[in-house]
Amino acid sequence: MNFYLFIDLVVAGLVTGGIYAVVALGLNLQYGLMRIMNIAHGEFLMLGAYFTYALVKVSGASPLWFIPPVMAALFLLGLLLHRLVFRRLAATSPNAEAMEARSLIVGFGLMFIAQNVAQLIWGGGMSGQPYLDEPVKLGEVTVAANRLLVLVVVAAASLALVLVLKKTLLGKAVRGMLQAPLGAMLVGIDTRVLHPACFGLGLALAGLAGGLLSMVYELTPAMGEPYTISALIVITLGGLGNIPGAIAGAILLGLVETFGMYFTSPSLKTLISYGVLVGVLLLRPKGLFAR
Amino acid sequence: MSPATALVFIAGVLLGALPAFEAPFAQSLALTCLMYAGLAVSWSMFSGPTRYLSLATSAFFGLGAYCTAWGLGKLPWPVVVMLGGCAAVAFAFLIGLITLRLRGAYFAVITYGLGELVKHTITHIEKTYFGTVGRVMTETPSSATVYWTVLVVAALAVWTYVAFGRSRWGHALRGIGMDEERAATLGVNPMRVKLLGFCLSSWFAGALGAAMAVRWTYIDPHTVFNPFIVFQTVLISMVGGPLTVGGPLIGALAFSLLSEFLRLSLPYLYMIILGVLLIVSVLYLPDGIAGYDWKKPWGKITRRKAQVEKP
Amino acid sequence: MSKFLDIRSLTVRFGGLTALNAVDLAADEGEFIGIIGPNGAGKTTFFNAISGMVKPTAGTLRFCGTDLTGAPPCVLAHAGMARTFQTPRVFGSLTVAENVQFALDFVGNVRRRHDSFAEAKSCGSLLERIDLGRYAHLHAGSLPPARQRQLEIAMALASHPRLLLLDEVAAGLTEAEVKAIAALIRELWGEHGFTVIWIEHAVNVLMRTVDRVAVLNFGAKIADGKPADVSRDTQVIEAYLGDKAAA
């Protein structure tokens, strides 16, 4: 293949991978911390995308303005959901397996609710308009401006998150909780505050990804599902609770999918993704990057 | 015979005689109800005791439906229905070999995704090899035939559920649900038992899909592989009570009625209500309505009396 | 003639940690062996590695002449290995009788059918033997831990074992209860003739009950012999009390 095609694929892979990283970080926080397998996670990405798009349509302003408020709204939604639903689940489940199973069913319900809310409000067809899709020249290579923007924002967000986790006290508390929940509680980390906050943060990250995607792709109520799967694959690749590993896994997955789709066929994307997930689960259940 | 058995017998007779009454609306309602009863009971057969949440029901159903789509007119009706079940079993066996090694959350997500995968595969096959998107159902059997087929499959599902639950295999599945590793140290082969349960439960979903396919005059992968089918199945089982027999049956009745009256008028709102219902039931009635220990306040008093003496 | 139980160089590594370091243990049928060692010595890891719950990184396990290294728990159960757990693992929502019946149905009576010298055992007789008869219809989850341990022994007995692995059955018991359970184990061993390997922290009781004891420390075996000899072994004393005490 020629060089430009290769670069094209790499950029597409990185953009996809970057989005996966952001979504996976959110899911990692929820599953790693609270054993909440939120299979509705992708739906919040979808809602974030729709909210951003709706605000853009109403005001005509750039979606970049609306991404922070959308993130804030989803953060609050996360706090609400945690308080109403997951806290009770944690309190009434006899053991960790039951909690996982029940949060799965709850997630399943949330998935249906979210998709139908979107259908009710915005209809089932495709909507959205791309923003800033003029091509930009970087040396020899041409990239669409919005994809570049997404890449930059996603990289910045991931970097910020990793720095917060590594350097701040709050971040250390979260990492502590990820590795040893009981121990963390014993040293005084208040899970009653941190759990809802992390849950909300997870949703906010999904909203960020959704808002960014609304600039590039078209929206449908079902667009969220594949991202949940991909986020799960990424967490599995990276190893649960391993944030840098998840980022590496996300980029890897994005590239594998993009190149895989090019060499086989786009409709095999789902098959490729699942193949990767099952393969990793069977061969290296602790993840490719697990310490 | 016990009152419950008598009730079941009477219900069975009435249901069996329904087509003779020439009441298409009642028959259609009963048909939907029987379908969901069969689906819910067969789902509970495996996912109830083992706590492995299977979300593959839509895949099994759709595979059965496509057996009918491809085989109708070429093969006799009972064979088509049987094949629908067997196609589901073959698929369940394959995905079971891979996914039954995985932990709960992964199992659920992958069974869901594999369902989507099957949908894409069939769409691809239809487009590439048959040059079509959907199929029109011609040479369909009479509505009474379809009705009786579904009745028989549903009744078989209920009987299997009870018999299997009482059998050695049923006990093994329950042991796996309680502590899989421990059950293994006591001689249970987890993979073999899980595969058996999973495949058994899949047969009914496939057969029901095969039978119900003729209800739609036009089918396409999107219709028959609809995730709403598994959603409704899980909802009915969870709300009714995943470890009881009566629970899923009553749930099927309730939700079929609800669906009949709300689905067409407020489709999206209806789904939202169902989603909320599912969440509420998991939060407040984790064993379902039938599984709830209604004797709980009394139970606490009697249990204290029977407690072991402290050393 | 091959040994009844032949464990060679059994090693288990978790990432960078070597939990079990090339442990050898050979036993004839019918031996009564104890395993002791300080905390973290790898005793339970040893059990986990031979009972199929953890895959050994290296080494072999031969049981009744067959190589069963890394075999899954259900295979080992059918080969005649039964075990109890440090924290009792019983089926809490089943009754005591149902727990024992589970063991009978899935391994015990299956093994007895293939063993021409054994007759099928009934749940009731097993419960009586372990003195759990009056708890038969209570939920296993409602029993205090000491009784759950007894239940585990009953379940192990129901499995018709040739090798019984007991993991700290005396933990949390009063002195009288410990003596009672040690006596029970010795009795059962005498009646059935199976091989017993017993991990225990209550060193005194164990040393008085078993015929042979192995000592683990930091994942390696440092002694193996008669209780009287082992208790005088300087390495063993060092392991428990530090090197000043050994001098």
C-alpha cells in the first residue's frame, strides 16, 4: 500500500483508539472500583453525542462550547444513578458475584431506557452534521481537521487523567481503591464520596467521547452499543484497573480494527472485535499488559 | 391431585381448545403469552440456577426463525420446527464452549454480542448468496397449527424445566451457581453440565422462533434477531421469579397483556417503562414476585427458634 | 512399585513471588501425615496445587500411579482426592443433609459403585458418624464455623476418598474441641485406611496425632520425618522461633 493510505489508516485507527481509551477509562473506573459492569456505558456516549448535537442545532455555536456542560450534566446523571440504583445494589447484594449479576441486569434495563428515550426525542433515523471537516495539511499528509481535533482532545484528556491519578492525592486514593478496596477503606478513603464521584466521572468521560464523535460521525440511537463492547475489550486487553494499560490497549484495538477492516471488510468489524476479546480472555485473562 | 396441578390441567385444556372458539384476538394474545412463557421458562432453566446471565435468547430465536424461512415448503412443518431448535443447539454448543469458561459479566456481554454477530452474519449471507434482504413467508400453516405448535413447545419447556430441575443435572447446575469451584471438588464436571443446560435451554428458544416466524408475513434479520425478545424474556423471568415455575408463567401473562395494550400506542414509552420495571425489580425484588419470601416477617420468628445452640 | 502419592519438585509462582519451591512429598497408602509451618509458608498453596485449584508452574503429581499434574478438581475428586477448606465452603442455602447428599451423588456413590469392596453409604449414617444427625435439616449457612468444619469432614467422607486433605480443621476451636476433632480424624483414618494429609497451626495436637510430619517454610520443605525428630530439628526451630532459639 502507498504511504498516504497507510497514514490515513493510522490516523483513523488512532482516532478510534483514542475514543476507545476515553470510554474505557470510564468503564474501568466503574468496573474496577465497584464491580459495576455498566453495559449501558455506550448509551451515555450516545446521549452525550445527542445532547451536544441538539445544543449545536439550537444555538449554531461550535460543539466545543457544549462539551463541558454536557460532561457536567452526565456527571450529575451519574451521581443520581449511583445514589438511586447502584448504592442500593451494593448494599443488598449478598456477595460480589450477585452484585455483578444484578448490575448487569440493571445495565441492560438502562440500555433499553436510554435508547428509547433517544428514539422518543430525536427519532430513530440518523442525524447530526459534521463539524470542521475541512482537510488540514500536516507536512506531506492531509487529515480532516475534526479528526485531528478529536485526537488532540482525547490525548489531552487521557494525559490529564493519568497525571491526576499518578500525582494527586485524589488520584492515589482512586488507584488504591482499584487495587485493594478493603485496604483503601481501612486507611480512611471515603468510598461513600469517591464511588459516586468516580461513577459520575465515568459517565462524563463517555459524554466527552460522545460529544467529540458528534463532530465527526452521524448519530443513531444504537450507536453506543459497539463502544461498550470495545471498552470492555480494551479493559480486558489492558488488565482490570490498569489505566495506562487500557490506553495502550485502546490504541492497539483501534489500529487492529482499522487495518483489519481495510484488509477484510467493514462488516467484519464486530467479528474482529469479538475475536480479539474472546482470544484475550481465553489466553491471557489477566490482560496483555498486566503486571 | 394438588390444586396447582388441577389448575394447570384445566388451563391446558382451555388453551388447547381455544382455536375452536374462533376468537382471533384472544388466540393471538394467548399465542404471545405462550411464546414468552416458553422463552422465560427455558431461560430460567439455565440462567436461574447457575447465575450465568445468558443474553443469547434473541440469537437462538432468530436462528430458529431462519430455519423456517429457508425450510418452509421444502420440509414438513414439524421437521422445520425441530430443526429450528437443533440449529439453536448447535450454535449454543459452539458459543458455549468458548463463553462458558468466562466469568459472569463477560459471559453476558459476549452472549449478547454474539447474538448481534449472528444477525450480521445472516444479513450478509442473505445479501451475498440469496440476493435478498428479507423474505416473504409463503405456504404458511394455518394459525391453529402454529398455535398448537407453540402450545406444545411451551408445555414441553415447562415440563422440562421442572423435571430437569429435580434431576441430578439440575442439582449440579445449582451447585455450580452456589460455588462452582466447590462443586467441582465434589465431582461435578462444570463445563459438561453447563453445556448441557445451556444447549437444552437453547432448543426451546430455537423451536419457538421457528414456529413464530410464520406470524410475520415478511421477516428480515432485524425483526427476528430483535434484542427486545431477550430483554422481555429476562424481564419476565426476573420479575416473575427466576427460580420458580409459577413466576415466569405469571410474568408472561402479565407482560403479554401489557404489551398488547401499550406496545402499539406508545412503543417507546412502553419500552422505557419496561426498563424501569426491570431495574426496580432487581433492586427491590431480586428473587422476583414468586420468589419473594412473603412469609418473611413470620419466617424470622420461626427461624430463631430453630437456630443451633451456641457452643 | 510406584508410590501411592508421589509429588516431585512442585513449584508455584505468582508473578514474581515463589509461593511453593520445588516441594517433594512421597507417601504410601494409608499414611497419616501432618504439614506444619509458619504463616505464609505455602501450606494452603500446596493443597491448592495438588487439588487442582491452582496450576503448578513446575513439578509433577502422581496419584495412584497416574500423572495428574494440573488436573482439574473434578478429575481429582473422581480419582479419590477429597479436601476441606481453611474457611469452610459449604452450600449455605442447602441443608446439612443435602450438602452430604451432594457429595454422595456426584462423587461418593459413583466411586463406590466402581469399587467392589465398598457398599453405598447413606446420608444419615454419615451424619451420625460425624455427630451431625440432629442438624440434618438445618441450612448449612446457619451453622457456626466449627460445625461447618464437621460438615466438610462429613462431605469429604461421603466422597469415598483414598486421600483426604484437611486444611486447618482446628482453627478457632477450643482446646477440648481440638482434641475431639483430632481424635475423630484418627478414628476415621483407622476405620477407612485412607491416606490423610493434615495442615494445622495447632502444632501440639498435630504432632501427637500424626505418624509423620513435613515442615514448610518460605515455600520449601525443610523437614520430613517422625514428629519427635522433626521437633528437635534446628531448621524447624529456627523457622518458628528465630535463630537465637535454635542455638
